Amino acid sequence: MTSPSLTVDTPAGTVRATAGPRQDDAVVFELGGAMRGSVHVTGTTNPHHWDQFTAVRACLGPVNAYQTTAPDDALPRLTRSRTGYHGSLTLYPDDYADRPQVSVYPMTSADGHEPPEKTAATLTADLRACAAQVAQREDLPEILTLSRQRDTPALLRFLTWSAAHHQAEAARLEKEARAAYPARRAAVAAWWTVARWFLASPHPVLLLMLADLPYSVLPDSLARTVDVKQWWAPYCLTAAAREHEHARRAQAEADSLRTQQRSRRLRELRRGNGFVTSNDALHGVVLLSGGNGPKQRPRCSSTGAARRCRTGGIRLPATPPVRRRAVRGTGRAGEATLHSYYERLGFRHVRTEAPPHRRSGWLAQRPAGALAMPHDLLPVHSREEQRGASAHASELPPQRDYRTDGRVAAPSQFPSHSLSSDDVQSSSGDGREYEDEQG
């Protein structure tokens, strides 16, 4: 890793920037010498590709200026000045240049005024030096990954809104273009009508209506109206095509971010350290990895969920069987009844977390090869047999619960495959919060 201490030559003098320990997705530099204060450097998106986290952004102040505002007394300032300054700088790779490119957000003082030229040059030099130092760190990929997790939810909301906004603008412009054609024909017909009147009975007013005068002299002259309507329709169609392109790009970037989000979740699940984030998480155990022997799963809450496991909207690809070790289930941290249900099925508590982007935090698991009800296994059928048996499903007797010695047990002594009505009523949600999860 490069040295955490920098010496920057600026128009105001030499500035020393010392990097502190990395704070998750950011590095904070303390300034000394010709300047006082802090610079906050974190990962961000490429200004030209909002789905690519390949840039670093340096902000004046000890916090991320895109999420919160630093107090005025904590803003960087010249050593002999009391005025603090806001601003940021983005350093990003360019597809057509060998050296990184710089995008500078306008610098302003705490009271909203532009800084002097010398001060602006000093602030820009400090921000660029700090950003370049972070761009050369060995842990830059980790910083960019954490920044992607932090900014993806807000970016998805913005890009979704942007795509819908541009589509609405394109529809409005196309409507105006369609209306411009009959309006032009009507304006031409009106001009010829006035021209015939003028030929039949010349009058200065009619001549004024026919003349192509500047807009400042006569805004609503017929000749001016005909001229405007003639080019208005092509202009609206060109602008609509541009809006469609903006909408397509915003949608493509949003889709790319969602794909990256699903890929990250899938990697976490395959590593065995990710939570299940599906609508079925509160109503059954989702099988995350296979085992060596026969396995069973509680009934899912819907027919679609019974056909496949859904993990946060991720459809697991068809891969060769891999021997794994655990079946995991998750629920909200405060649902003691659901936790007890899992534990009666042989699950053991693994950990409880409180992530800000999801409501589930309680995680439990059991060995994948273990059977919760070895004497009462769930039947497994092919799709054809399942469709044929659906018509006679009402004739099947309910499954029984057994003790370990093979005798029939009371329902209270051993759990059934699915949640009881009390369990369902005690659950505070139906799992829909997982559909919009952005973590």
C-alpha cells in the first residue's frame, strides 16, 4: 500500500495530508500546513456510466458530502482564514485517455460565495492528491465494493424515476408532433383565406396579417405561425427520440445494477454467509445447499414458491449437484414463535444481525442430511404425476406426526411440516418486504 502521508504543493503553500484508518468505504485525510480540516474520499460511479463503480470522489470535510453536510466549523479552510469551503472532485478512468480524468464540483464557501481563484486552486490540488492516493491503494476494490452496496439502492430509485420521466417526456413530445401537422395545415389555409380577402379588398390590416414580421413586432402573424408549425413537428420528433435514448440508457444502467446486486447475493449464498431474502422466508425453510441423503422441506406459502426456491428474486442456475452442509432459514429478530418452530425442526441459532436494508436478522441452520421427520417423509413426484394427483388431492389423508419410537404423537409434541395457524398469526409480516429489498 502507498504511504498514507502526502505533501501537496499548492498556490497557498505546502499542504500535508495524512490518511487515517479506512472507515468501511472511505478514507479520511487530516490536512496540515497551509490548510486545516479534513478530506473524505470514497468510491463512486463513473460520471459517464452510472452502473460502473470505477471512480473515487474526494469531498471537503470529514463526511460524505453526498449523504450529509459537515458542520461549518469542520470544513477545510486556509490556515490564516476562518472561511470553510464545500466542494468535491471525482477522479475516474476514461475509455479514450491513458490518464484518469477529473470532474470538479463547484467550490463554494460556507455562506454560498465562490472562493478566490488562488483558494480554489489550492482546494482542487488537495482534493486531487487525496483522490489519487486512494486510487492507488491495494484495498481500492474493497472500497468500491462497499461503495456499490451503499449507493445502489438510491441509484436504482433515481434511475427508475429517470427512465419513467424520459418516457413520459417522449410521449408528450410525440403528442405535440402529431398535433403540429393539422395545426400547420390550418395555419396555411387561414393564410390563403386572408390572401384572397386582401386580393378582393386590399386593406393595411390584412397586409399586416400576411406579412412575416419579427416575433417582437407581431408574435401571432399568420406567416410566423406557418413557419413555426412547419419546423415544430420535426423538432418534437427529434427531441422525443433523444428522450427515448435517455430512458433506454437509464433502464439499461438500472438493469445492470440489479444484475450486479443479484450476483453479489448469489455469491454470498454460495459461500454460506448470506441471509435468505424471499417471500417464503417467514413461512418455510429454503434449501440453500444440498446434502448427502434424502431431504425434506416444509410446505411453501404459494404454488409458485413450492415449485422453486426464490432467494431475493434470484433464480438459482441449473448446476451439477454439489455436496453442501447446511439448510438455512431466516426470520425477523423479534418473532419468538417462528424461532421456536425452526428449533423444533432441528435448527440451531447461528447469529442475529440488524442490517439497515432488511427486516430479517435471525438466522438458523441444521445439517443438510438430517431428517426432521424420518417416519413421515414428504412424497416426491414428477411434474406429470403431480398434475395428475392434483385432482385427487382432497382424498389424501393428513400427514401424521410420530415420536422417535414410531408411535403417533400429539401435534404439540412434534412440529408439522407447515406453520400452524398460531405461528402464522404471530408472524408480523407476510414476507413482502423482501420483494423490494435493496441490500
